[in-house]
Amino acid sequence: MRIRLSTVLVGVLGLAGALALVAPPAQAAPSRSTATVADQLILEPTDRGYRGSLRVDLTYRGTEPGRATYVITEPIAGSYQNAEWGVSCYSGGELLPDGRTRVECDVPGGALAPGEQRIFTIDFQVLTNVRPYAMKAGKGEVAVKVGGTLVTDKKFATKFRSTTGTLANPRPYVQDTQPDVAVTVAGDLTMVRQPDGWFEGRLPVTVSYHSDAPHLWVSISGRNLPPSFGWPWSQECGHECVPGAPLMQGEARTFDLYFSAPSDTPLGDLGEVGVEVTAWQRSQHPDANPADNVATFSLIVAEAA
């Protein structure tokens, strides 16, 4: 930029003086870090619902090592996947009115080196039955921050590829809002005295899920058990929980549930008791079919099997 001098001032100061007042060229502002986000997320059919990843390309132009985060607004409730959510994200996320989550997480890979270009992906899964036709969902959004400064904020489209491989003529994907979990049991529960005097019993149970509403986990608790009984547990995950990841639509999972009771528990047939299952979401909705959330069976306490 040059400072313009009036003709009168130039005449008074002369050419040499005018040149002395010329300002030095302004320094170009340092280049900002940049990031690009893919225009659309493609969810591919798998043997367990749909999976897909969104690519982000980040170029860091800081002069010292720096850090970056991304804020993801998932396109479908419960679809954002991050195995390190409890470590790399700043909270459980903000729950939006439509059930989707927005959360800020660290860009994978740790600190960025000056001039580094880093490509990373954001992963998604939808636990719904795959269809022979393509589908589309609402838009998600990714904002990338470097050193707390926003460098991009991009919305992206979401499509489900059909089982035949096409993305053409997608139909709207409509996700269930109510969970629909059910439980059945195999036989009755017989409690047998153990060497330490306590009674223990094992009951095979099957938990199934008939919805694609997202859930974080499924609990299983005793119903009408004597007060002295302990909480039922599984060897895989401990007390009052269904083992494994969230269930997908149509999935059934069978496992053994264990019960314990103190040594002074009366012997004989103690009547009908049960177990109850509940699908837990971040926002609670009543089960679509609560009648099958409870399974009953007889409770028998014996000295020996």
C-alpha cells in the first residue's frame, strides 16, 4: 500500500522527501490451515446393518506443533461411531431434539507437525436391516477447528447403497423412534447349594430386538425375586446387562444368566419369578411392545441338582 501525497506537499518536500514517506509493502498474512470434507457419506450394506466413513483432508500450516478437533453432527441418530469416544471426545455430546448427537472430538493421530497434511475418516454404522433398494437420509455436518479456530464447516449428504449395489432412485430412510426389546427363557431356574453354603443357579435367556431405534445398551434385571437374592449377572459383562454391543434390528442373542442366594434360603418351589429387559437410550422412549419385556419362570431351591 502507498500513501498518496498531495501535489502541494510533493512540491514542498520535493521528490526525495516524497519517496521517504512511501510506506513499505504490507506483509502477506500467514496462510491459514485448511480442511476439506467429502460431499456425501455412503453407507454400505454389511452382514450387520450398514457401515460407512466420511473422509476429511486437513492441512496444518502452523509454525509450531498444533492440535485440531472436529465437531460432528451425525446424520442419523446413533450412527456416529468412535471406539475412543470416552478418551478423545470432550463430552457425551449434545443431544438434539430429533435424537441425533453433536459432539467435539480430537482429530486422530495426536499433535500436527508444521506443514503436515493429515487424512482421517469419521465412521458411521446404522443397525437396520439392509434393503434391495437405495435410501437417503438427512444431512450431517462436520466442522474442523485448528487451535480452536474454525477452518471449515461442511454439511454432507447421506445415502445407503442397495444390496444390488446401486445408489439410484433412493427412497427416504425412516428410523424407528421406539425401542422394541424382548426376552424369553429356557425352562425354570433351579438353585443348587454350593460348597461354601450359598445357592447358585443358571438360566439360559434369549434377548431379541425388533426395532432399529438406537440404544446404548440393554439391561436385564430380576423381577419378584426374594429380597435376599443378589443381582443376576452374566460372565461376559457382569451384573444386570446383556453381553455385547447394541443389538441390530432382528438380532437375537442367547447367553447364561446366573443367580445367587444366601445359605439360609428356604428349600423347595418358591413360586413364579421373572427377568425384565430394558433398552436404554440417551432420550428415553417407551418400548413399542412392553408385553414381551418380561419372561417368567419357576424358582426352585435344592440341596443338589
